[in-house]
Amino acid sequence: MKKGMSINSLMKHMRTNHGMEDLRGSDRKILLRNMGYFHGYKGFRFVRKPKNALPLPSFDALMDIYGFDSAIKAAI
């Protein structure tokens, strides 16, 4: 079984391969860890099908979507 990446490696991967240059620093690391990489980033990459990719130019954009999703879930 392949071992997963560390949180630092995930942050570097997201900066390098997904253009999230604002994903730096310990405060962002905490946010990403609390969000959960697979629930947060992986869950919001596309809508239903991979060809329906969402433009996530920054970590702030991802946090906005995550916050909206959390608010909708809280309201229901």
C-alpha cells in the first residue's frame, strides 16, 4: 500500500501542479488540515464529472467554496 503525502507535500503539490501560490504558511496549513484534503480540495475540483472542472485559481477561492458548502449544510 502506498503511503500518502504529508501535509507539507500536499501543499507543495497544490502550489506546483494546481497554481495555488497563496497556499503558504502555518495558518493555511491549519485550514487545509481542518478542511480535509480529500473532503475539501479533492471534493471541490469538479462538478459530477472530471470534465466539469472548477476554476480554482487560489486557496482563497477554495476556502470561499468550502465556506459556502458548510453554510448550506448547516442551514439544512
